[in-house]
Amino acid sequence: MRKPESRSDMLGFTFVRRTPVDLNIIQVYAPTANSNDEDLDKLYNELDTAKTQCKSQDPLIIMGDFNAKVGTEKVDDIVGKHGLGIRNERGEKLIEWCQTNNIIMGNTWFQQPPRTKWTWKSPDDETRNQIDYLMISKRYRNALLLAKTYPSADCCSEHVPVVGKFKLTLFSSNIGISINPDR
């Protein structure tokens, strides 16, 4: 595994070297709703830069706090119908980025009880939203077997862990000509 890189306060990046492909992981912390559009644009620019360092055939996992609500409405094969809440402007921007980059939003594709969909609760414990996501390259969507939260985890945070179960089976595509030395 390569040493994790901190690109900024908003983005971290690492990859695990494997044969035949590497596993790329990007961790995101998006600016809060109180920040300006320039900060959000900076995040997406940094995300684009990190993504360009990944080979297109390699699995890419992007996870973290996007401070965006994508809601329950299915969007093509990017967002599933098992999200939570009502889509907001930041959710639209995240969906557009995912469509452009062939990324699916994993925790919107699995039917879960409402208690395992929310990823953030307000300090007064009145509001609960899904603003943290586990995303994966569309090409590897079948490798994601489950994505859900653990609201009972004691993390000393308003956020709860989003966990995924993956099964990634890769085969080398070395197809060559077999040379028989006996002939």
C-alpha cells in the first residue's frame, strides 16, 4: 500500500498495489452548507485531479462526507431509489459529477431500514440526513455487496460510520500465444 496523501483539508488519497489492478481510495470531506460555491468548486477540482492519477481500468472507491442530499429518486444507474430525504442543490452537483465520471453512489442501492440510512444527525437530535456516501466505479459496481451505516457505533461524532462489504475478484487478462518448444 502506498503512503496515504493528504491533498488538502478536504481530500485524502491512497492506493493499494495489486496484480492485475490497483485499488484506489479517495476520502472526501466537503465544505459545509455555510461555505461558498468557490470552496465547493475547489473540492470538485481536487477530486478531478486525484481521479486523473488513477488508471481507468482500476477500481476506484470514493467515500466521505459530501454534505449533499441526493434523495430517494433513482437517477439512471448512478443513484438508487434507497436514499434518504429530499435532493438538494449540492446533491444535484454530486450526481452530475458521478454521471460525468461513471461513479455510482453505493449506499443508495441497498434497501435498508430507515435507521441504517442516515449518516448525520443534528446536535439537537431532531434532524437526520444522508450526506455521507460510499461510491465506486460503475465498472466495479457488482463488487459492492452491501453499504449501510452503523448508527449504534460510539464515534463521538454527529456522523455515523458508513461501511461497505466488497468482493473483488480480478483475473489477469494476459492472453498470449502459447509456444510449444517441442514442435
